[in-house]
Amino acid sequence: MNLGNPNDNSFDQVNDGEHTKSLAAKFKINLVAVIGGAVIGNFIAKFAGIGIDASYGRVVTGDPWNWSLPNFIYAVFIGLCVGFVAGIIAKQNGWLIGLIAYLLPVVFVIALILMQ
């Protein structure tokens, strides 16, 4: 490889240590995005739930969780908030980070139910 030739298109050899560090850094950022998106997104969505309850004049979201329009709207808003916050933290577009952040609390709930 000729470093002095600007027309040289040969690939540079990447140090494996640097590549591993960059993968570890991406993993850490994505992990923070998933956990932070789940926590912050659900916190923001609580205000939407309060707004939905206020618009109905009584508590219509949450426990008991039945299939109703207010609960559907609330669940969709939770998904939007969690995915949006996770995407902002990860600084990337796509569905995967938001989906993982949205499903992470569900995994914990299912685990708690199965442990009882």
C-alpha cells in the first residue's frame, strides 16, 4: 500500500483492538439507549395516561388492563415515547432499538408473573 498516492484504493488494515473497542462502545450506547428509553419513555407516557384519565373524568387507563380505546391509545403512546427516546439516545434511526426498549419491561413483567 502506497500512503503517498491519493488514488490508492486499497483497504487499510484495522487493528482488532480498535475494532473491539468500537463494538464495545456501540454496545454500551445501545444498552443505555434501551434502558434509558424504557425508563424515560414510560415516565413521559405517564403524563399521557393522566391526560387520558382527565379527559374521561375517571381512571380508565391501567389496572385492570382491559381492551378499551383509552388503554389502546395509552399503549401506543408508550411505544412511541419509548422508541423515540431510545432512538434519540442511540443517535440512530431504525426500529430495533425502540422495539427492544419497548419489549424490555414486558420481559420483566412476564418473569415476575412466572416466578409467583
